[in-house]
Amino acid sequence: MRLLNAPCGWSRRGIRGRATESGMIRLLFLLSVALCCRGCPDRCLCSSQTVKCQNQDLDTIPHSLPNNTKILFVTGNNITSITADSFPTGLKLLTDVYLSGNGIESVGEMVFDNLPNLLRLDLSNNNLTDFSERAFPDDNKLQVLNLSRCIHNHTFIDTVLGVLQRGNLRMLQVLDLSNNALVILPDDMFTGLSSLLTLSLQNSSIIGVNNGTLKSPPLRDLDLRDNSLRYLQASTMAAFSFKPGLHIQMVGNPWQCTCIIEETLAWLKNFTQITDIQNLTCANPKALRGQPLLQVDMPQLKCSGNMDGVLETSYVFLGLVLALIGVIFLLVLYLNRKGIKRWMYNIRDACRDHMEGYHYRYEINSDPRLANLSINSDV
């Protein structure tokens, strides 16, 4: 009866063969799944292709990660360093790695060599003091790198400088260096990032942007909010002008609304790429504090028009000084009037005696008899 229900031309042996073949395929499938999807690491949560090991007091990155892992979260632990042993096996599907808040101080050589398709790396909120130039392989595909809150002292800027300058991050498009103590950016800091489009330098204590710093990358978005910019150098404004497609954010800087910002103010009013220009305000002087930059007129800066007042004040001050010197001189003369009078009398008497001596000699020389008597007396 079973054979009657079978399709035409099928035999019992054929049915058993196909059943055996189907079972083998199923077994191979389960075996491949078992090999590709190893068990979830201890103290981690695994869902689909995402592994989360968050706030578990781990001191190393779990090694037994499933081979099909695509997104990895190892955040809020106590991992002080990552080395080549952190990813001992190849994870070809892994594209996103989040390692923020672990207190990482050191990133060693060849750490990411076994992650050939890594696209996004988050190392934010750590304390980097050493970052090997060979951390990434030469053929890496990294596109997004987050180094926010990693450099807590501007002397450690060389920590990441070598990594950025090496030139193997050719596909990097987004770089986050916000909330770091950068202060001053080296001229050639981003020259090796030929594909960089978005750069965040927010709240990084930057006091100036040199001409060569942003010359090479083809930037499209630049975040300079909440830094220490008081004005922009002429070379910096020229570099920005050469990038007409660049969008810049600058709110939160302590703009100095004095003569020092005269050129910057004129440039800002003609440069349309400042996206938050309406919110830029003066920090100093006190009279202009809080006033929008676009509403500041050149006469308010008190530059060329204020020179007359400065000269007038200088002349008044010089007159007061000379008058004070004159008063002191007269006071000295008054207090020493008796001595001065005695000194003048002595000079007068000395001059009188001297003149009398000349007069006496003149009379002798004018009278021949007195002259001969004077000669004989000398003999």
C-alpha cells in the first residue's frame, strides 16, 4: 500500500536512498552549524550574530567567540591592554567591535590582524598611553574609528599620531577625537587619512588650527565646538576657503571680540559653510559678552577709530608726569633754599675775587712805570 502512494517510477530502494541522502545533508548541516556557531562565552549574551559581554568585570576579551559573530560588545570591563592574543582566531564576519569603558591603556601590534573585515572600532572612554603603529594590518578596511575620551593629557597625543600618520588607514571615513586634551594639532596629523570625510574635535581644548593640519583630508564635516578658539588665523581661514563643500560647527568657543577678531569677523560674515554661525557669541570684552558675532559692527571692536583716544590719553598722562616732576623739583628747591642761597653767595664772591685779580693785572700792564717796577721787583 505504501508503494501505491509513492510517485510513479519510484522503488522502495530509491525511497530509502533518498531518505538516507536527506539525512546525511541534514547531519552535515547540523555539523556545520555546530562548527560555525560555538557556544556563547561565559558571562556573555549571544543573539543571532551579536555577542554582548558588558559590565562583567572581564580582564580579557573572551576567546571562544562564535565564528559567525558580526557585532561584538565588550564594554565596561577591566581590560587594561589588548594584544594579538585578544583575537587568536580568524573572525571573517566580524565588522563591528565596541571596546569602550574598559580602561585600556595599551593597544599592541597585530591586534586586529585576524579581523580582515573590521569596519567600525570603538575605543572610546579609555586611557590610551600606547598605541602601536602596527595594530592594524596594511590591508585593513576600517571605516569608522572612535577615540573619544582616550587622551587625557596633551603630551600623549603622540600615542595615536603614529597610527594616523602611517598611511594604512586609507579607507577611514569617520574619526572621532572629541573630549580629548589635544590643545594643539600637529601640522601633518591627518595627512595619511586620504578618505577622511568626518572629523570630530569637539571639546578638545584646541586653541588653534594650523594651516597644514586639515589640508590633505577631503573633509566634508568638521566639528570644532566647545574648544578654546578666540579667533582664526589667516592661514586657517584660507585653508577652509579652499574646501567649499566643508561644513563646520564652531559654537561654544570663547570668541574675543576685540581688534584681534577683525579679520575673522569679516571672514565669518562671508563664509557660508559655518552651519551654526547664528549661535556664535562673544565671550570678551564684558561690554560685548553674549552678543552674536553677526551683530557685531567693526566700530564696536574699537580698533582704528580708538587710536585718537589712546593718543589723547597718553598725552594727558605725559603732562601729568611732567607736572609732578616740576612740583617735586620746586619742592626740593624750597626745602634747600638756604643752602642754595649760601652756595650762590660763595660763587659770587669767588667770581668777584677772580675778576678783581684780572682788573689789577690790567692796571699794572697799562701803566709803564708800574710795569717796570713790577719787572724789577720780580728780578
